[in-house]
Amino acid sequence: MSTTDLPALVDAVARALDGGPAVSPLPRLSTTAPPAGTAVVVRTSGSTGTPREVALSAPALRASATATHARLGGPGRWVLTLPPTHVAGVQVVVRSLLTGRAPVAAPAGERFTPAGLAALLAEPLRDDDPVHVSLVPTQLHRVVEAADGGEPAALRALARCGAVLLGGAATPPQLLERARDAGVPVVRTYGMSETAGGCVYDGVALPGVRVRLADGVVELAGPTLATGYVGDDHATAAAFHDGPDGRWFRTSDLGALDGGVLRVLGRADDVVVTGGVNVAPAAVEVVLGDLLGTEVCVVGVPDDEWGQAVVAVVVERDQDAARAGGRDGAPRPLDAAGLARVRAVVADRLGPAAAPRQVFRVPALPLRGPGKVDRAAVVDLVRPRTAC
């Protein structure tokens, strides 16, 4: 079954969790039937290429939701602000079903706005039960920006929630600090479709989940793992593997473990090789996000001299100024003084190779999936304008 109508989806997921037919929130890409025992088929974001369909069993979904409630100190009222077509939205539905209450959601087709979020949270916040909500960093950024612009209702509502799960993409440290200073109980989550959504909260694995590094790449194990990819046995065999210590999923992320706390360093396939030196875009994004106080994407752009040139694209905080650069909001290069400042700070923190050779300002970063920056689209956006 395929459905994107929320009430119908909630009913279908409820039946699937009780052994009914598998449900797919989006039209199926493959004609192959999902494996026996599949409850939900979700798509990956396609950030590493063609989207794949992931088969999630009812036990995996239940294990993820139960572990989330255990980490948060118990169940609560869930508010849906993410598309129910992606795993993060599906998990809000599953968690809600386990509490016996439907998720609170905006009308179908209504775009996310800080004012809309404040209105959506108003009713559940009147109850005694804790209110939980999942956001992506872009949504939180808009809430904070609205508060700084004189419209604090959404930020104040989030501060009254029991937990605000934040995942789907890296969170700029300055945004995290600003939200927490306002009293928002942010919980950073890490996970993916193949792990039934977030399975590591604030760097610590949920109950039952195990984390390890293999050649610097994050691997995950536990009851929340997917069965595999539908109709792609080769991809399943490459990503999921069994060993004497159980079944593991190999992510595409580089990481570091410090006292059992995971720190994600960025995707292994995002590494930029410039002049023979490896540069991790995520590390540069952290420095620039802290320096500029806005969303940042760092990419490698083909360059005759360096092989790849490190280029940063930042979201212009003054939207009118961004649009002034072109009728379509085309990227505008940072002025020479600003570029020199950025390069000096990054070189001091991360070394000269990591310093962006160009920095562009845009009204918004192109996205793929809920809150995930489309890096390939960013490269396409700036490549015609680079002359490194």
C-alpha cells in the first residue's frame, strides 16, 4: 500500500505494526515485493546517488520508538512537523501509535513557518503530558531567526516542550547554543533510514544500539536495523554484514569515539582532496557556522591547479541583500576583505588547505529530503562562477 494522506497513513502503519500489509508512504520505485515481515518501506534521501527503498520490520520500528521514549524519560504527545514520507516523519507516527494518540500535525500541504509551529504546539502544550517534536536544523534556524526579528512565539513554545529532536543534517554550533540559551531542550539525533531513524542521541547510542568505527567509518548494530534494500541484494550485502558479534550496518559517515560518545565528522565521500590534502567539509562548516552565524555548505569544485578547490556557500542572513545580487537570488561572491577574514580564521583553525578559495552568499541552500543539503546541486550552483 502507498499513501501520503496522514490519517490514512497512520491507520496503515498501525495495521502494519500489528502484522498487516506493508505500507509505503511514497509510490514504490521497485516492483519487487518487500521481504516477509516488512511493515514500512521508506526511501533514502539519495544523497549518495539513486534513492533506495529500505525495508523496516515492525520489531525494528517498535524498538526504535521504545528506545526513544526510554531515553526521553517516557512517552509524550508527539507533534509532526516533518514529511511523513521520510523515516523521521514515519517514526513520529510510530511513536504516537505506541502512546495510543495520533500525532498533532498541520493541515496537508501547509508549509512550515515559525508562526504555524507556534499555533501547532499551542493545543498539546495545554495538557500535562510532555510534548515532543522533531525538527531539522533549517526549521530551527527559521524559528530562531523569527525570534531575533521580533516574533518569539515559536521559540518560546519550543522551550516548553519536553524534547526537541534535531537531526537530518549537521547543526551549526551557534544555532545550537542560541536555542539552548533560550531554554529549548534540544536533543541532537543521528541515524538514517537503515536504522529506523535516529539511534544515537547527543552522541550516545539508544538502549540496545551499538556503535563502532571501522577504518574511521561509523558502523551501527542493534534491534533497529532494517532488513535491507528492496530489490537490491548487492547493495544490501555491501551495507549489512553479519559477524560473531551480530549484524552491523556500515554507514557512509566518518566518526570519532571519545569515551563512548560519537562525534560525526562528515560523509566519507564528501572529503575534498585539494592539492593532495584531504579536507573534511564538515569541519570547515563548523568553523564558518560559528564565525558567520548562518547555514553553510562546503564543497569541492573541480579546479585545474588544485584538483578540487574548497568553496563555501553561506545563507545570506539579510534575504533582501541576497536577492539584490540577481533576480533569481543567484550566488554572490563575498567581497575581498570578507574572504580574507574567512580564509584567515579557517587556516588558523584547520590549516591552510581547508581555507575556502571562494565564498558565495545565497538566499537558501538547495535541499534533498527533509533538511539535507543537496551537495551536488550546490556544486552545480557555484561551478560556473568559480575561477579559483
